[in-house]
Amino acid sequence: MSSDSEIDVVGVEEEQNPTTSSRVKKAYSIEKKIEVIEFAKKNSNHAAARRFGVSRSSVIDWRAQEGKLRESKRINKRLPGGGRSLRFMESDEQLANWVRERRKEKVRVTST
């Protein structure tokens, strides 16, 4: 079985609808994903999902990404290129510089 030290558990709050409960999102290392892929190849996607406590769709997605996962650095948790792309690169850069300047001056910077 696997150790929990390779899994980061992140609390995700559902703020839009207060009637829903919060869910927990797990982030798996690339090394762990490859371990799941190897098990799925020898057995089945369903068996791998049960054994490692992940969804079957995650196993299927990881198998589809196997080539990219093997090429990437194994210390990362995500493949490069993921996430939302910036819409306003220049203004984001200016904001980041402003925040760095304030922090150098020991001025508290908050999001509100």
C-alpha cells in the first residue's frame, strides 16, 4: 500500500452555496501517479482506483498523460502548462512589483 506522506490534502471551501459541505482535494506526486499507472497496467483501472483510493477517472486521465508524466521532473506534482493563463500580463506584473515594494518597506499588504 502507499504512504500518506506523498499525498497533500488541501481543504477546498464551497463558498457559493452554504448548504454544501466542504470537500477535500488531494494532490498526488508524479511519482505516485506513475505507481498507480503501473498497477493499472498489470491489473485494471478499477482495481488501481480501489487500491490507491483515487477515482477511476483519475487513473484513466493519468494513463492518458503517462508520456508527459514520465518526461517531467518527478518532484513536481503537476505538469507544466496547467492553470489559468494571465489575461492582463502587464498589470499583473505591476501589481506584483508594487506588493514586493510594500513588503520591503515592511508595510502589510492584504487582499481587501
